[in-house]
Amino acid sequence: MSKGTSVERSGIEGRRRAAIIEGKASYTRRREEIIHTAARVFRRLGYDVTTLNDVAKELSTDRASLYYYVGSKEELLHEIVRDVLQQNVSARRPQRSCRRSSRT
């Protein structure tokens, strides 16, 4: 029987999932701030060498506090990619023309 990681044993994963589902504005804003900060740190240092400590330092917090918002560095990367894809899809949606057809 596996004991799991300290993050799993603390129950933080369940609290994080519940907070995401609940969707409070303050939680969502802070999570977005963490994701955007991580993107900047990944860009500056490179994904491979960046640690959650680096992201936490940039946010003037500690690594343990980040776990309430994200489960891992990999989750941060997935969220960054998802955001970029959503922006690209939104930008590519055809705009409805307000002009009338020349055939009347």
C-alpha cells in the first residue's frame, strides 16, 4: 500500500478541486496570476530548469502555498498551453459581417 506524496496526504488536492469547481472570483484571480507568472518564469529561465520555488519567489510566497492553486509544474504548463490555444481559437473565429449581401 502506497503512502502517497505529502501533498496527497494533506488533502490539498481535494480542496483545490473543490475551490476550482466552486469558482470564487478571488480564487480564480489568484490562480490566473500564478499561471501567468509561471509563464513569465518559464520563458525567462526555461521550463526544464524552473522549479515551483522559482514561481513562488516571483510571487513573493512559498511553494507550499502554490499547491492550493496548482498540483505541479506540469499542471502549470498544461494551463498555459490551454490558455494560449483558447486565445488562438477565439482569434480565428470568423467575424459576422454587418454588411448586407449585394444580392437583394
